[in-house]
Amino acid sequence: MEQENKAAYEVIVQRWGRNLDKTPNSGASSPLNTYRLTFMQYVQQKMWLYSQANPGLNLGISKPNFL
């Protein structure tokens, strides 16, 4: 991509860095990893806490794993 579209490549490198080959779960600050952690923290964690506080509802929500 660097040779094909240098302007777009430079924008991507400025925003995300040169380690574009890292997998999303390797700790890289990629948009997918950021979305996953944000969803787990603000949605899934709250749903799990609600299901723990109300066991009679039997929602079947598992505890989020932030690893």
C-alpha cells in the first residue's frame, strides 16, 4: 500500500503507527480493540452486574473477560 497510495498510507501511519500487522488482541490501539474494550466496559459489564443483582430474571449473561 505504501507504494500504491502514499498519501493514504501516511495518514494511516500518522493515526495508527507503523505496527499495522499486529492482531487486534495484541494490545495494539486499533479501532476494533478499542471498540471491544469499550463495549465490554460500558455495556456488557453493566448487563452482567444487573443480571447478578436480579438472579430471578435468568438472563444468562457471562462475566466479561477483559484479557
